[in-house]
Amino acid sequence: MDGPAPEMIQHSAGLRQISAQRFYGDPTKAKTVKSLGFRVRPYVDRMQLPAEIRKAISSYIAALLVRHPNYLAKLAAFHHDGAHRRKR
């Protein structure tokens, strides 16, 4: 494993307080997310992570987006389309 995965797994292995919260998403965005290959569920699992682990994960994802520009383009288009719809 590379990136922040080993540290996150080690931290979350002992984590007992994972909570599920109901999520009411935008059906249009749900369709877009499904088309990108993600599963859309009616809830979101939440857990507390220390700042250093969150930073490691965000840096790792940023590096992946830079190495794979197609993902970055899809992500930018997704957020642009959502912002455009909210302005109407």
C-alpha cells in the first residue's frame, strides 16, 4: 500500500465510533456520480480523523488528480455544472 492508507487503516482499526447519518442528495448529482461508477446510498458514514491524517489523504488525492487529468476534468465539470444550476 502506498500513500496515507497504512496510517489511516492503523488509526481506523481501533475506531469504534463510526456514525451513519441520513443524506438527502440532489437526484441530478446522484445520477452523475453513479455514471462515474460510485454507489449512491441514503446515508453517509462519519468518523473523526486527526488533522494530520486528513492532510495526508487530501495531498494523496490531489497528487492522483494531477497524475490523471481526466478525473480532474470530470470533477471540475461536475462542480461547474452544479454551480451553474444554483445560479439560475
